[in-house]
Amino acid sequence: MNELALFAGAGGGILGGHLLGWRTVCAVERDAYAAQILAQRQADGLLPPFPIWSDVCSFDGRPWRGLVDVVSGGFPCQDISVAGNGLGIAGARSGLWQQMARITDEVRPRYVELENSPLLVGRGLAVVLGDLAEIGYDARWGVIGAADLGAPHQRDRIWLIAEDTRQTMANTGGEHGKGIPPRRTDSPIRGRPFERSPGSRRDGTGWWSSEPGMGRVADGVAHRVDRLKAIGNGQVPRVAATAFYELTKGKH
């Protein structure tokens, strides 16, 4: 499937899509350092070539209609997370969700994949669900962390997958979902605190690196700050892929 990656960061979510066999055809990322990493990974041949836009507010999704199957993105969580100001989705940064909703309506992909702080449940999830329903998308959501898949760090995030109800009904002729997260015992997706079995953590071997090496960038303090910011804002690729697979029940 073809992906339009909004709020793409340094490409953690893009790598997650590639684990699912997706091809990124376009990305939007305003942070210069993160966009530089995406461009360098293309130059290295680790990512396919795709254009990178810098401003989600001026991005026009209409030319991409019919070319994109998935619009993905982790819109800014600064107004939602514990470390933020608590304004929720009405804040200036997290309010950029409205741009993601606009672009989704312009592109009309089959799927939307959204990632954010678990606190979104009380600080804007109802708005997100309402906006998606208004443009014809039905959603399922749940919380999954990197530790749930054996990584040595926690990184709990809420994941939401929305599907175009018109395409769903046309393809299946059946009823669409009710926005209820799956509750399978073998699924890492959870709607409440997850009980982990003893010894479930691993040392991280085999995980994608969360900080791609950039040999041409000096190892100065300013660049280390940029790297830490990119890592802190980034998605864990395997978690992104697992969330999509579980919340679509492998329909893709």
C-alpha cells in the first residue's frame, strides 16, 4: 500500500510501514533535522525516493487522491502529554490534528493510522473520533508500548486506525466496526494497564535503531540535542507495524 506520512519525524513510523510492505510516496515534516535524516536515508538507499514537504498547514492533499492508501501520522502531543501544558487537542501544537483531518478528507485513503500520548483518551480522543466520523471514517484504538513487544523501554502510546466506511461497505457489503479495541488474549493492544509476564523484556536485539547514524553530521552538543529530540518524538517501527496489523485484524 502507498503511504502519505504526516508529522513524519525521523522516519520511525515510515520504517514501521515498510515492515508491513508499504511504500512511502510522500512525507511532511517541519523539523529541519528530522527532514535531513529522511533525505539522507533516501540518499543511502535505505528509503525509496519521495518528496518531503515542510508545512502541514499548506500541504494540499487533493493531488494525492487515488494515489495513497494510508495517511499516517503522530500529530504533536506536547499539549496532551504529562510534560505538556495540559491544553489538550485545543492547544496550538496538538491542534494540528485539524490539519491531519483536513488532509485525510482531501486524500480519501482507505486507512488512517494515528499515534499519540495515551492521555489523548481524556484530552481529545472524542474530538478525533467525531472529526473522523464526520468525514466518513470508523475507528478502532488501543494502547501498546515498546515493552509489550519485548523492548527494553516502556514507550506507551495510543494507536488509532480508521477506515473509510464507504470503501469498507463497497468491499465487504457488511457492517463496519464500532470503535471498540480488540480484546484478544494474544494481542499486545490494550485498553487498560497490561499485565506483563515475568521475564518478558529483552535486551532489544533485533530492534530497529531509533537513532539512524549520520556520518556527515558533527557530534556536537547542538546535534546531540537534535538527535534526542528526534528520538523522543519518534515512533518505534515494530510497534507501529504491530498496532496497524492488530487493529485491522490483518485485513490489509
